[in-house]
Amino acid sequence: MLKDALFTYLIVINVLAFIMYGIDKIKAVKGAWRISESFLITLAALGGGAGALAGMRAWHHKTRKWKFKILVPLFLVIWTAGLLVVTGNWR
């Protein structure tokens, strides 16, 4: 039950991260109000690293900023390792 809830949460947070990176890219192109970098990084920190990384690649957004190049993959690795431990698949 807990595993199902965790997987559902991770799917939602990753889809949200992907969408938010796309929205921010569109706003950047239009010169409109932007989503804060701290919010985008926080989405990755809260488990949305895969969605954030996919959004960075798909939208070609935030790919030159060092904190995104380092922190987003780092959070993805941390969450992946944590997920492996929680599910008992860590060897």
C-alpha cells in the first residue's frame, strides 16, 4: 500500500515537474513572468528529478545553468537509491 502511494506520488511530481519546466520555457520565450528557479529545483528535490531532467532536455531549458546541471541529476540519483532501498531491491 505504501509502495503504491509512493509510486503514485512520484508519477505526479515528475509529470508536474516536466510541465512546469515547459511552462517556464514558454514564459521565457514570451518575456512573461517566470517560475522561480528555486521552485523548479524544489520540484526535483521533492522527487521530480526525472521529470525535471526530461523537461530540461525536451524544452532545452535551464541546460546551461550549473545548479540545474548538477542538482537535478543528483536529486534523481538520490531518489532512485532511496526507492531501491524502500522497495527492497537494493543489493
